[in-house]
Amino acid sequence: MPELPEVEAARALIEARALHREIAAVDDRDSYVCRPHGPGELADALCGRTLTAACRIGKSMWCETDGGDGPSLGLHLGMAGRIIVDDHYAGDPVGDGPTSGYSGAAGHPDPGFATNPQWARFTLGFADGGELLLFDKRRLGRAVLDPRLDALGPDALEVGKAELAARVGSGAAPLKARIMDQSVIAGVGNLLADETLWQASLSPVRPAGELDAEELARLWTVMRRTTRAAIKRGGVHTGELIPHRRRGGTCPRCAADLVRATVGGRTTWWCPVEQT
DNA sequence: AGCATTGTTTCACA
DNA sequence: TTGTGAAACAATGC
């Protein structure tokens, strides 16, 4: 669920509300979410420290502690994670599969989230009484010390035009698989990929190495625009194509029937007329 | 009951 | 060795 825009919202929430507060207690008992750490390991490393920076590359987020003198705390939202700081939340706005409608206008998009405390998979308790929760219905999120970031490509909003062309424009894999490969470009997930390729009128099944310079330049421009728009509007669900990714869905521009197939291991929807 | 799901990792294979 | 694709992972909803 959470892709770059949701993770950026979570990062900004931590930055705004969780920094410089003393960590007094840590609940790291979920051994799957906290793998490979054993129970108490994160608690021992973090208690008494403060978060001093919230950082992000793609969908990976981490917090520095004690101005960089302490261990960093990696937080990954996985497929359904969100961050809650005191009474404020950010991250996955839906929490369920794509069949759940996004209702995130006024009010809370998911009134049920606060009533299911068993979905708090990792908690930092602050000395002032507040707390930071990694809230994850699916349990595929992660909390880990000193996360490895070296396998990530450049962030989708930071990558330069020439660099994107060089990294994406090669290989025999489908274009969609290429832009979802986090070692090529970091931050694009399944929905953002479908939205971006539809906005750019590029077919997800084209071999990435076949794109010409103009198409790669267009991809760079459109990817940045769609990603920034998703951040501003509150998540990847706000994309123009997204509501049409369903049985019987049609292209919002030309009304052609959308095509559904598995590309890059994920369900993919696209317009066979416009996306070439 | 069986299938689907917005992410990541691991494994098999060419 | 590298690139590619499928399966597994956990949990839930239709």
C-alpha cells in the first residue's frame, strides 16, 4: 500500500512531531516485524536516546538518534503500515486491499484503525507520555537497527533526467518491472507505476531497453509530476487512473477498455490504445 | 473455500 | 556473474 508518497507523509510526521523527545520504553516484541533482532534488542539500543532526524530514500525511512551518535532506526511500512505519533497518523490511508474505497477527504479515512491496538507492531514510548507506533495490519512492515540502504537506487524525486534514462533505459524486462525495481529507482510501487505509465502514454510491457531518448525524458518528467501530485493530494490512491483499475474499467481519456495482466509480478492495468 | 491484495526477499534458471 | 521471473512471507477482505 504505502509507496513513496505515503512514506514521505510518514517521514514528515515523524520530523514534525517525534524528534527530540526522550525514548523511555520500546515495545519490540513482534519478532517478525523486528527481525533479525531478538526481543529487547531495539529497546536496549534506543531507550534513553532521542530521534534527531527523519530521512527517506524511496519507500525506505530511517531516523537518526542522538545527532548521529546513536544507532539509526529503520522503519519500513511494508504493504499496509502507517505511522502514528500521539493522535496523528500518516502512511497507508486505506489499510485493506484495493477493493476498499478511498474516503480520505475530511475526517479519518479508516475509523477502525484506532480500535485495533493489536496491529501496533512496534512502539516507542516517550518520557513525556506520548508514543510513536508502527501500525500495520498485515505485519510486513519492519523496524530494524541500522538498515542497509546500499541496494537502493536514487529516489524517484531526486534522480536526474540523464541518470534516469541511463538506469531505466536498458534490459529486456518490461518497463513497469524496471521502474518498480528499487535498485534501479527507489519509491515507485505498483499503483504509482500504473499511474505514471498511463500519464506518460507508455506501455508497461515494452522492453525497457527499447525506449528512445524522447520517451525516457517524458517518463522522467511525468514520474516526478505524478509523484509530487500524489504527495500533495494525500497518496497514490488519488491518481487519475487508479479508480479505473477494476473489472470493466475504461481509460479516463479515450474510454477504451483497460487491459489487465500480470507484469513485473503485479496486477497491471493499462490503456492498450494510448499506451504504446 | 479460494482468491485477491499498493512490498520485499529468496531462490531457480538461463 | 548477471538479469529475470516466480514463489514465499503475514494477514485480511471479498
